[in-house]
Amino acid sequence: MHSSTPTGLRRSFTPREWQAPMIDHAMHRQRWGLWASMGSGKTSAVLMVLERQRMLDVDMPALIVAPKRVARDTWPDEVEKWVELSDMKIERIIGTPEQRLAAVRSALRHKSDVYTVNYENLPWLVEQLGAKWPFKTVISDESTKLKGFRLRQGSSRAKALAKVSWTLVNRFGELTGTPAPNGLKDLWGQAWFLDKGAALCSTYTAFIGRWFNKSYDGHSIDPQEGADKHIYNALGDLYLTIDLKDYVDLREPIENTIQVTLPDSAMAYYRRMEKEMFLEIDDTEVEAFNAASMTVKCLQISNGALYTDAAGTWSHVHDAKLEALDEVIEEANGAPVLVAYQFKSDLERLRKAYPHGKLLSDAKDMQAFKTGKYPVAFGHPASMGHGVDGLQYACNIVVFFGHWWNLEERMQMIERVGPARQMQAGLDRPTYIYNIVATDTLDEDVLERHAGKLSVQDALLNAKKKRGLK
């Protein structure tokens, strides 16, 4: 499987990858779901399905409904990576009302093959189009967003999609790596969009009455004994399940690069610092006195905050990386995530965003994290080297929120929960590495240096050539 593709290169699809059987399976179903583990290539698999539909002129255009960053960046970026998708046109229904209306007019004229929209804009889109709904194929990415659907009441986004899903949509697909993040009760809403309640009862109330009991407190519910087996068996004809360990060698970490696009204002700060080594933010002048200082400040901006003085004062710039991290943590489905940060400003923002996270600063903190009590932990690669043991029992997911030139520190961070540690613990599971990377910034050059073992100077020279800087 691939994690990322260098700018300007396209990957060619190879039938040996697992997507091929999934394509054949999905093409002959009007309603299907895919449960696939993190990093298994769900996005590219579905795009190959849609490409076949495009070539056959069957039930197009298609609509991808996804979290905002995924709809804005991930799906369009994936199209650019594959030779087989070079003729596919993809358009976003995201942005200002004017931008969204322009995309809607494009969809009504079928000017593109695939459109993406975030869940927040879904009620607006359904209301805007009404009976003119042009999308004969709809894919719900991160379908757990539909878990709140009920025939009465329920979440507004799922209810909006339900208005068209069985009347104006011919093909409906769902994608998720975590179908039941908060328990089996989350499955009914998702399954309804695939079979209208045939597998898990026609109403949510009947579903709960059949497979759940009230807890002792009289408010919450617990599944009956054996309910999980019965529910999964009932869903067997609706969902295809992909377990990544059946297709890849777990002795190597599964690495994924998540590209984030900086807001225009943040990129303007970045470009000025990179070119002029000076900028003004929040009425404060910030200057880099040499190339080394400039690279540090650029990496800070990439992460979302910039130090404005020697005393440690920093200014907020953007939250693009925090949004991407939200999605990784959500997809982890409660499994602990270890987040590598670089600057104290990163740590402050992370702790504010995830107040239940744990900073791994001493043995006591690490012991607490090993218990699995904390869903998120924060660690600096420089302090996560030798002497840090046992984290693999709780964690197999590492996210690099920020990046730095020191490859040894990065490898030490990974090794804390890496494949060797997983095997030592007797755990048959992969290690996932996520690199959250700001597009067209030094983040990319740091990772390039790690991959090619370049010197810092060579990496910086390559960066300047790539961006036309002197």
C-alpha cells in the first residue's frame, strides 16, 4: 500500500493490491459498506470503483460526503496520485455560499464526475437541490457520522441524507475503520442507509429492544450476551471487512502522510518569513536573523503557532493540523494515540484541545498511559529514547504533529511502540505512523530528508529550488 506520492508523480494501480476484489464486489451491489483498518486504502479503492462507473456512464455524478478536511483535501489529492484516475474530474462543494452555489450549478450540468461535500453542509445541499438532486451515487466516508439517524428526531445531517438516499440515489456506499466507536448501538443508523432496517430491525427502538438491556442505573443500555455475534452475522451481507494484517507484513510500520492545506492567511505568513525572514503578526514584529532561525519559525507556522519573542510568547496562526489529528483520533476508535510534538506552543495547544490527554514527562505519567486510561498522550521525540519501555502494551499508533531534522529522535519515538515492541508483547497488530504535513512547506522537506538521508543543507537547498527561492 502507498502512504503518499511525491508531487508531480502518479501511481499506477496494480491488481495485486487488495482493492481489486473489492471493486468487483462493489460494482455489482447497489448498497454496500466497507469496514477496513486504518491505512488500508479505502479512498483509492472507491475511486477505482467510481472510475469504472464513469467509463460505463453508470449512475454518475457521484457525491462523497466526508469530514471537512477529508472532503476538501484527501479525496481530490487522491485523484492526483493515480494514473488510472487522470480523466476523472472532481469538484468540492465547500467554501463560501457563492462557491458552493457555483459547484451546485456545475453538478446540475454534470460538468464533473465526482463532488465532495462536508457533513456540515449536507442539510444545505439537500435543501438547495430538492427534487433536482443529480447524484445517483453517494459515498459516506466515515459513516459513523450517520450513527445518530432515527426515523423520528435524530441528527439533522443524517436526516437530510435520508430524504434522498432511498428516493433519488441508486448506489450508496459507506466507509469506516471504526463502525461502532461507542458500542454496538452505533450500528443501526449506519445500516439503515444500506437496507432500510431489514437486518437490524425497522426502528432504532426495536433494535434496542431486541439486543440490549437497560443497565442498573436505568438510563444507559448494555448489549445482551452474544448480541455482538448476532448483530455482525445480520450485517454480513451488507459489509465487506478488510483486515490489513491479512495483506501486509506487520513487521514494517504502516506509514501514512496526511496532507493539510494551510489557510491563506497562514500561508501568507509562511511565505513572508521564508522569503523576507520578517513578518508582523498581532502588531508584533517577528524577525529571523539567519537561515537556521528562519527554518525554525517556518516549522512553527506549519504547526499552527509562532513565537514572537525570546520570552516564549506565541501567537496562534491556524488549526489545520489539529483538525487532521481529530480525524486520526476518531478513527482510532478509542485506541490510545501517541502524539509527537516539537514546540511548547504545540504542546499547549494540544493539551487545550485534548484535556484528557497525558503528557509523558516522567515514569509516573508513562505508567498511567500504559494502563490504557488515557486516549491521547503527548511526547517530545528528544525525551522518548532509551529507558521508555512498555508503551506498546497500550498503544500502536504514533502521530507526528510536528517535524524536525533529527532522524534518530524520530526513529526512537517510533520504536517505543514499533513492530519489534509489539511482537515482544505478544500482540499481533500493526504499528501505524501518521505524518501530519502542511503542504508546500518545510514539513515536506524534513520528511524527504528522513526518507533519503539527506543532510539538512541539501534538504534546504532542494526546498529553495522547488519553491523558486534564492
